[in-house]
Amino acid sequence: MSATLAQTGLPSRKLEAWKYTDLRPLAALAPAAAPEIADIAALAADLPSFPGPRLVFVNGRRAASLSVPAPAGVITDLATGGDFAPFAPAPLAALNARLAQDGAAIHVPEGLDAGTLALVHLTIAEDAAPVFVHPRHRIALAAGATLTLVEYAGGRGVYWQNPVIEIMLAPGATLRHVRIQAEDRESFHTATIFVDLLAGARYDAFTLGLGARLARSECHARLGGAGAIAHLAAVQLLRGAQHGDITTVVAHDAPGCASRQTVKSVVDGRAHAVFQGRIEVARAAQKTDGYQMSQALLLSPDAEIDCKPELEIFADDVKCSHGATIGALDPEQLFYLRARGIPEAAARAMLVRAFLIDAIEAVSEAGARALLERAIDDWWEGAR
Amino acid sequence: MSAFAEPRDPIQAATEGRYKWGFETAIEMEIAPKGLNEDIIRLISAKKDEPEWLLAWRLKAFAAWRETSEPDWAKVKHPPIDYQALHYYAAPKRKPGPKSLAEVDPELLATYEKLGIPLRERAILAGVEGAGAAEVRPDIAPGVAIDAVFDSVSVATTFRETLAKAGVIFCPISEAVREHPDLVRRYLGSVVPPGDNFFAALNSAVFTDGSFVFVPKGVRCPMELSTYFRINARNTGQFERTLIIAEAGASVSYLEGCTAPQRDENQLHAAVVELVALDDATIKYSTVQNWYPGDAEGRGGIYNFVTKRGACRGARSKISWTQVETGSAITWKYPSCILQGEGSVGEFYSVAVTNHHQQADTGTKMIHLGANTKSTIIAKGISAGRSNNTYRGLVRMMPRAQGARNFTQCDSLLIGDRCGAHTVPYIESRNPSARVEHEATTSKIADDQLFYCRSRGLSQEDAVNLIVNGFCKDVLKELPMEFAVEAQKLLAVSLEGSVG
């Protein structure tokens, strides 16, 4: 594998899109394809507590015994095909295309509200040898269909998880996509998500990045039909020597579309957070409403944040804006809470929670919200 | 209904007006052969009677230039530049000093006329014997000292004596090399090293002239200093080198204005400006750039690839860049501040206007090294026609920039649906106590704003002017009086009525 990696050439920092994220530690890892796990039943305890139907993948392979079937009408077969438009080149997605073995193909038929479906990845690399997994999923919602997809990634050991998700939303379809990345702190997680929205479709995404030694979540959303709406919210909580990267490209190709992005990074220890977000507005995309806000909180003197919010606009009748702020906890706010008898640690936790609230609010579905809140609480507990 | 239903043609006619300052002066020139090699550099150095160290410095820069390649990251497109097809040296032929204005080359006088230089100053500029600086009475009008850069050699420098009385040195850099070699040697290349980037290396190798300003300790420069940059000879790249040093407690305001004759071929301009501010010093550098932008089809025009950087070395020092960029076919320019001294302040105020096929990729870098350093960035981009206008900026908070602060605002205005407006900010922080705020917006001139103005009897053009001037107000108010007026006129000329 190491030879393959060297040949494919993981993107280097010389590539503008990879300016702030260095994959050399990953290249040095030289992982091999993840082996099949014999005793899958023993992994039940590793699953997130989340009710309802779920698709579980262990080391990149579908684990039917851990999965709970989806409601009638929803196809979760391995069927390939579907009219997926080719997406912008992304080096890690190309690597995935070459190495992918398994994945889910989810199809929700016209007009069906399919409720909530969980998509769980567990990667177990308990031997000393590092492994890789390249899952590839395709999700298609037919006209007017609705789905809430809760994605969870976790595992144990040193591994590289490199999923690609292709999403196609037909006119009027709505996908709520909640992603919780809670990988082992020794692992690497690089996800590439492509979303194609047709007229009036809606994509509401929330990504929580907690785990991994190095993580990157890269989302390319293309608003290809009039009146489509994309909301991309993300929170990353980093500490120790973690590296977290949230990259988005929102392409407005049709008139009258709206996009909203709210990204929050909390950086402690020697961690390094990256946010790169680009809004592209094509000539045809008049009446575009694009908004992006990225905020970062640095909690330690050695923490680092790099932020690159970009606008690329070729239409004149548009309203596009972005904002970015970087700072520490406000000492005055801390003092206010301390003066009311709240211990320092609790006061800090309270302020960080308040900082995150407008991003988390994007998740309305109760089960997903609960899972999310728990994950954030656990992270905070682990900090002390 | 209204205002916006008006035909666009008369408006376009107004914007497509001939380049107002497109004149060419036929003065006898002394030109080096085309091409760039060590011999040309030796020739330039010899022509200017330069000391050995400067020649060595140039050759070192040339070696660095050959090692680097032309940057390709900016959002600009142009055919490849043949650096061997340019002249690297052109000087007006020297004549003995004329006795009166009547003896001065009428072409030169006509140039001054078009530049709007007052009569008395023309005599001084043209080197008329006896036309001394003593004539200038600052009590009547605040003096503006002009170092006219006529192609590559500073034709003359005015107000020298008034400035000398205050201890300020303001002269062509070639003269400074001869008369103040220690100062030049100490500071030249200390902010923009010879090998800094492709264009800076080129400039360091072949720069022919530019301005040198030295304001000694505690001196407040008694007048605004000004240079008119002009590119005149056909096919000569112009490589100006400007060095401004403000010692502790000193302050100076420097104005740079540009006009160039109309011509067909693209011309290369790669200037380097270095500013050094020591403790409590203040340098204000203002630019109005109005070089020939090419015609409505995008033919011709100046390539403006400039490296401008200021170092706030001393505590509480301040460097402020203000620019109004309306000209040039391509602008590649990032006036930057290195905020080293504790509590030092960097400012960048910019208006960039592009029309027709112009391309501008401009912005700033604010590198916060010292504690409690502050920077402000206000950038306004206006794109019309088929032009592309990019703001590209970097704000970097280094680990020792305790309590540092940055505020950035980038606003873009699009006029017409064939143009592009882009914003590419890089924000990097390694200090939790540093605060960075960035905001950017893109919009067009709102129909209701136009309607409001029209319903109060303003013409379409006046309404657009009013709105654009309002859009740029935060920047224009930073310009010194002399420039503010010219800048407003330029905005009007560049954009009047190009409403989408």
C-alpha cells in the first residue's frame, strides 16, 4: 500500500486546497487494507446509542447482524448506477474511487418521508499494523422525498478512514445530514461529500468533528436548480496535537438559490484548526443569497487556527457575505460568571457551549440532537 | 417604470471615453539595448556611477531572479512576458540648465501642463537656473514637494532646501546612493530582500531610479512629499525603487500619483517600495494609480506588478497605506505591514476600480509580530464591464502578538453581469489573546437607492457617482486633500453611468 500511496501522490501542501493540511504523517503511516473482523457481535457495545433503523459498516464491510432494516420503500442495496453528475476533482475522492470495495446505496422513492436512518462506521485496527478503509456511499432522494441521515464514525487503533458520499437531491427533496466524527485519536479521517441539488431541493448538514489525529471534512455542494437551499453547519472541537480541517465549496449554478454556513472551531492544547470555505456564484445564478460565518475560539497559547473564507462571484444581482472572527474567551464574561460563584471550569464550559449554540441549533431532529449533545459533553468531560 | 429602463448606450459611450491622460512626450532618449543579462546590469550600474557594493547587490538579485519563476497564483491572465524583449534603461538626454522657462523643452512643459503642475513649480522641476525653493511660501499654500520621475531618471527635485532646513532628505535614490551611502546601504532591501519574489528580484537587479526619503529623529516633515510616476518611452519597463525611512518620532506623508501615455503594447512596471518606521514614527503613503488600462477590447495597458511593504520596527510606530487603483490592465499589488514594534499600527485603505477587460488582484498582508499591534483593512472593489477584481489578503497573528487586534472589511460592488468580484482572505492566528475580525460583502447598486436619487432629480450618472462615492467614502477620507479631489474625479471618469 505504501507504494500505491506514493504513486497516487497524496495531495501536498503545494496544492492551494491543501495549503493548511499536511498529509505527510498519513503517507508515513503506510496502511494496508483493513481485514475482516470475525466477531462482529462483540462490537455491539461500540455502536452509538441511537434508536431506529441503521446501516452498520465494520472495517468497510456491511455488518448485517448489527444493522436494523430501513422502513419499507427505502432501498439500501448495493445497487450502483443512478444519474450522478461528475463532480469537481478531489484527490482523496479519486483515491477512494480506485480503492472502494463496499458502501451503501440509499434510494428514497418519490414523495416518501423516510424518517431517520443511521449510517455507522466502525473501524477496528487492534493489531499494530495500520489499516485503511475507503467506503463509498450513494444517496439519492427522488422528487419530494425526505430523509434524515445520521452518520457516525468511530473505531479503535491506528487507521485511515477515507469515505466518499455522493448525494443527489431531486426537485423538492430534503436531506438532513448529521455527521458525528468520533474516530480514535490516533486515526486519520478524511471525508469527501458531493451534493447535487436540483430545483427547490434542500440540504441541511451538520458536521461534528471530535476525533482523529488528523481530520478533514470536505463538502462540495452544487446548487444546480432554481430555489435550492443548502445549509452547512459544522463544529470542530480539537485538543492535544489534533488537526481538524473543514473545507466547503458551495457552487451557485442556478438563480434564486440560498446557502448558509456556520462553522465554529474550539481549539485547545497544541491543536490546529483549519476552515476553508468558498462560495462560487456563476453568471446565471442571479438573486443568489450566500452567507458564511466562521468563528474560532483559541483556548490555549499553543493553539492555531487558519481560516480562508473565499468569495468568487460572476453575477451582479447577488447578496453574498462572509464573516470570520478569531479570539479567546472574553475575560469579562468569565469574570461575570465567577463573580456569581460559578467555578472556573464550569464557567468556561458554559461560555464554550454558548459559543457553539447557533451552529448546533441547526440540528432539530431530537434523536440526532441528543446524540450530538452527548458527544460534546463527553468531549468536555475528557478535557478536564 | 423608471430609472433603470433607460437605454445604456449613452452611458457606455461615456465610460468608453478616451484615456484622458494618454499623451506621449517626444523627448530625446538614451536607451540601452533590449534584453536582460549581467552586462545590462553592469551598464545600468556604471551609468549611475554606483559603488561596487550596489553592483554586487544587483547581481545577487539577478541570480535570485533567475532561480525563481513568475508567480501564477493571482487571479489574472496575460500572455507570457518576454523579459528579454524589454529595454531596461532609458534616460532623458541631459542638457545644461535652461535660463528661463522659455528655454525649456516645450514638450516637457506641455506634460506638466497636462499633469496640472503650477507654473512656479514647473520652472523648478524643469531645472531653470535660479528658480529656487525659497519662492515657495507655505503660509499661502501648504507646499507639496515633487520628485518627478520621468521614465527612469528623476528630472529634478524641488523644495530640497526647505526640506533640508528641517533635516529631511528627499532626493532621487541614485543621488542618495552617492551622497548618503551609509543610509541607503543600511536600509535598502531590509524590508523587501533582493530575492523576496520574482518581481522584487527583477526590480532589485535593474532598478534605475526612484525616490529616497529620510526623516530624522523627531522631525515632522514640513510638507507632503510627492512623486509623479510616468512611463514614457516605448517598450521600457519601469523599475522604480522607493525607500522611505522615518526615524524615532518622525512623521511623513508621501503621495504617489501615476499617469501614462496611451499606447498599444503592454508595458511592464515592477516597482518596489520599502518603508521603515522606527519608534513612534508615522509614515502615510498614498497612491492614486491611473495608468493606461488598455482599450475597451482589452488591448494594451500597463502590467503593474508592484511589491510594497512597510516595516513598523519601532514601538508605537504606524504605517498607513491608502490606494485608489483605477488604471492598469493588470494590477498585482499587496502593500503590506510587518508589525514588529510593540503597539505598532498598520492600516490599509483601498479602492480598486476595474472596467472593460481590466484585472486587479490586490490586497494586503498584516503580519503581527509584536504585542498589542493593531491593523485595520478597508478594501472596496468595484467591477464593471468584463473586468475581474480580486481582494487577496493575509492577516497573521504570530505567537508573540499578545493582545493584537485586526479588523478587516472587504466590500465588492458589481456593475453589470459580465464582470467578476472575488475575495480571498487568509486569516491565521497563533495567539489566543489576539482578536481577528473579518467581514466581506458583495452586492450591486440597489435599485431602490438609484430610484431614490433619480426621484430627487439626479441624472442616472450623477446618482451612480453619488452611490459609488458613498461606497468608497471610508477610503477616500483617508487621502490627503490634494489626492482626494483627484481620486473622486477618477472614480467618476472610470465609472460614470456604467449601471447594470
